[in-house]
Amino acid sequence: MAGLELLSDQGYRVDGRRAGELRKIQARMGVFAQADGSAYIEQGNTKALAVVYGPHEIRGSRARALPDRALVNCQYSSATFSTGERKRRPHGDRKSCEMGLQLRQTFEAAILTQLHPRSQIDIYVQVLQADGGTYAACVNAATLAVLDAGIPMRDFVCACSAGFVDSTALADLSHVEEAAGGPQLALALLPASGQIALLEMDARLHEDHLEQVLEAAARAARDVHTLLDRVVRQHVREASILLGD
């Protein structure tokens, strides 16, 4: 992630944030009445929508059913207008499949699947606008949707990206920072236990700097948890008022 323009001498980034500062996050739960759970999130200019169905009976071949836990199915897609490329991505392309696999691995570590044997949980995530931190936004939206569906989890699973420039770890990368290249790390964390659900790095980084970048991502993920917890509590309060009426 070379380039002095990404970090000023005063420690400010291109968009005016400090190194460890998150972009503005806004989120809502229960945006689709037809789904068992749903959520919408904005992290900076990255916007993602998640819907959850289940637990329900296995669809298709029953041979896929797991006798001791639920099957977690995750599908990722991005809207044609989500990036400046206007490039049509066919459903099931390589990037979508990889993201779906990452999301499945993430939520298999967080959902208490053993409580729903021989069943299936479907998580669908779509990116409406991509401006950096796509995986993190998808995870955070899906977390809220799973909670909205009332599916038991070990903990929130909160994600954030991080990079490294001028001997400084940067949290929550924007598209400009990602496009500059260099070491980039994506972390999904269970904040209460500190357990890592998924960790991915896109470029080589010297081991002397790894701990610094990992700590920046973990600290940012905990900040995300604080914000998501606030969203969940507000949603519960609003639901309680409606039920009370």
C-alpha cells in the first residue's frame, strides 16, 4: 500500500479519518417482512443487504442433512450497479462463490448449529454499492439478519478490514485504499471470547508488522460490535413497543 497520499504527515487519511477510525456505520433490522430475518447496513459508501431463512427442512436431496447440526448455506451477489465498472457478473461466478464460502465458514463458527440438527439455514447477502470493506459489510449485515431471525449464536460476529502504509496500520479500508494495493487483511471476530471466525490476507506482510495490523482490525471489529449492539437493542425496543400496542 505504497504512496504518501494515503496518509498525511499529520496522520490523516484521504477521507479525513485517523488511522484506526471507522467509517460511519448505519444499520437497520427487519427490513423485509417476508424473510425470517433481514438487515441493511451502510459502512461508509459500502451498502449491503442480508436476508435469512430458517432453520427449515433440507431442500433438495435429504442426503445433505447433517445428523448432528444444521447445514449453513450462504450465497453472495453484487448488484450490477454496485461498482463503477458496470460489469455484469453472472450468478455463481468465481468471486461470488469465494465470498459465499467465506461467509459460510464465518457463520458456521458463530451459529449454534447443533441446536437444529437435520435442518438448513440460508443466508443471502447482496452488495448494493461497493466502496471497500465488502466482506466486512456482508458479515455485519448477515449478523444482524441472523439475530433478527432469532437464530441462537455464540456471540455477535463482527468484521473489519485493515491495511498497512508508512509503518502505520489502517482500519476499515475504503476503495481508494484497497485499490492502492499492498497488504490487506480481513478479520471476522467473536468479540466476547476474542475467537477469530475468519482471517484472510491478500498480500505479503512482514511478520514484524502482522500483530500491529491484526490488532488494528480486532480493535475496529470491537468498535463495530458496540455499534451493532446498539442497533439490536434499538430494534428490540421498537418491537416491544409495537407488541405492547
